[in-house]
Amino acid sequence: MIKLKRIYDPPTPDDGIRVLVDGLWPRGLRKDEAKVDLWLREVAPSKELREWFSHDPSRWEEFRRRYKAELEKNEGISALRELIKREKTVTLLFSARDRERNNAVVLKEFLEISK
């Protein structure tokens, strides 16, 4: 099972393996407080795409399209797929305030469709 969670939310036992999927470390959060099992920054959107999107809701659909295109060529995806096969639950962690429109949402969708 793949779950999504904002990294600032408290960890819970049902999170399973907690994987941060952002390219940048979350602001104001110490690494020892984060309870991150793995930081896979290589599966995050490119710096150019992240800066272009800038969490602008009007750019969401185009961001989704472009990020999925990046994921098609991303070699880091295989490590994440292997982890998902091995573990009962993997929680993808993100730092964006918008819980509906962020890279983890697209990544989860991509992983579930392209099994």
C-alpha cells in the first residue's frame, strides 16, 4: 500500500516505511525529528519544473503532465518500486502545504498506474 503524508504531520505506527520524495529538505525540520527512513530526492521533480510550478494551482495539470514525463525517464523509480514490493506500507512524505496538488500525489498516481 502506498500512502501520502505531509512530513510535518506526526508519524504514526501505520506509516510503515517513511520515504521523503522532495528534492529539498523541509524548512524548519531537523533531520532527527523527521522520522524519515529514506530520502529519495532523485525521484523529485527537476529544479526547473519545481520552480516553474511554484505551487500555482493554475499550472497543476501541466505540472502533472511534465512530471510524469520526467518520471518515465527517471532511474530512481526502480528503487522505489522495489521498496514498495518488499514492504507492506510505504508512506510518501512531502512538505507542500497543498495536500491535493503536490509531487507526491503525482508520484503515487504514477506508481499505481505503471506497476
